[in-house]
Amino acid sequence: MTAQGPGLVCAHHHLYSSLARWLPGPARTPLGFLEVLELLWWRLDVALTPADIAWSARLGAVEALEAGCTAIVDHHESPAAIDGSLDVIAEACAEVGVRVVCAYGVTDRHGAGGAKAGLAENERFLRAGGRGLVGVHASFTCSDDTLEAAAGLATDLDVGVHVHVAEGEGDTWPRLARLADERWLLAHGVHLPDHHGLAGTIVHNPRSNMNNGVGYARPARFANPVALGTDGIGADLLEEARLAFARLREHDATAPPTVTWAWLEQGWALVPEAQADIVTWSDEPGVFATGVRAVDVVVAGEVVLSEGRTTRVDADEVRARAAEQAASLAGRW
Ligand SMILES: [Zn+2]
């Protein structure tokens, strides 16, 4: 029995990571979260070209529609191809028919020049009318000056900051407390204390946190609004909500499904238009309803998924071209 509902929102994604499934693994097994960043993600992001970014984003956008996700809040980094990178992502998502909120993750990992270029990309994109937030990688890779510049830019442009917070134990998040306001998006928050003093929405990414072994964020303890993200592992938000519920119940077997469903619905506070999108599901979604698929998806009145197939692009071709691009990337990283 099919069921209809609004489009889902992925509140924290990395569209640049879609090609990683085809890349060889790290040279050695990472011994902790920092090494996962150093041996995989920071090696991948520095190798990205505009063509890699475009095919990775198209594939991620196709997979979002196939999962009934009509809006992606993306966090991007490509240190060797910063200028114009947010346009590449926005255009790729527009081609496929998915809403996207872009941000470039500013960092001092590549010196003050890299941080400046990242800030400039956020500013260029937003001033040109792009939908986005100001991105910051995480405070542990940023100087005080960079954090203040990013927060100041966000205030000037009347948007929030999208930043990783306390994902691993080594993050220096307390410096954000006096900068953050309620428009900020705080991804992970695993190692935040209950009363951390940060304003903003906390984005819970249970699958990614489990995959990286960083711990359970216990998001039910926060006074902040909580939304759900995938941290780049696809955009199947029903799956993420089911996983969030299982993790919640592991710690509190009395918690009702409405807790995790409210986290899913919090995405509409970030991208309100998604609530007017229409997803026809193969069955009624719920925390125990595994295998529910998106059959049809309507975004802004246009059918962008029909009988499980994207209408604007050929999903098979996007997958094939993305895999070819990944083979090229594998030879360069
Ligand atoms: Zn992330």
C-alpha cells in the first residue's frame, strides 16, 4: 500500500565523497578518527578537480532522489579547486532536480591562503544569490582569526555557519561558543557536554559516527533542535532515522519512535520548501518498516523521480560516468 509524505532533508552531507566507494582503501588501517581524516578524506579532498566534484555531486543527487530526499545541506572541501566549486555542486543538483544548501568548509590546514580562498568562495557564492551557509571544517583546524572571519561573514550575509563540532575527542569546540547563533548547523556533537552553551541545530549522523567509532552522541540530551544527516554516506534518511532509533533504544529502551521522527522532521526548519515536495513511498514509513522505497518524487511541482527512476537524468549513465571519473581520480590521488 503506497503512502505519500513530504520530501526528506539531509541536514549534513558531503556530496564530494560519492566517488569514494570506487577508490582503493587507505595505504594502512587508520588508528583512530584523526587518521581516518588524514589517510582518506584529506587525501581525497585535495585531489578533487571540478570534473570529480561535478560527477560526485550528480551521483549523490541521483541517490538522494531515489531515497526520497529532496533537499541536501552540503559541506564541501576541495583545497586544489576552491574557486567556483560551490557553483559546480549547485548546478549538478539543479540538473538532477534536488534542492541543495551549499557551504565551503574553511580551514587553515593549507595555510592562511587556503583559509582566505575558502572564505572568498563562500562569500562569492552567497553574494551571487546562491543558497548556502558559511562553511567551516572544524574549529580544531582553524585559527581564532579564521573562526572569527567565518562567523563575521555569516552575520554580514545573514546566514548561519555549517561546521563539524566535537566529532572526535580532539576538537577545540569551546572557541565556538561565543560565536554561534541559532542559525548555525553543528554536525555530530558526539563529545559535547550536555550543557555546552552552543546555539544552533545539532545534526546527528549515527551511521557515520558508528563507522568511525567516535561514539554515540546521545542527542536526546541536548536542549538544541536536532536534525538528521548522513555525513556523506548516501542520503537515505529513512534508513538513518531507523538507525538513529535503534541507537537511541540501545541506550534508553523506553524512548518512543516520535523522538527520532522529530529529528527527521527538523530538517524542514532548515529547508522549508522540502515540506511541500511530495514523495510517494512503496509503503508507510516507520522506524520498523525496513525496505520502504521512494516510488515517485515531485519537487516544486515537477516529477523528478517516476517509478523509482530519475526523470531529468539517466541514472545508469550518471553511475557509469561517475565510476569512470572515480577511476581517473584513483590514478591521481
Ligand atoms: Zn561531515
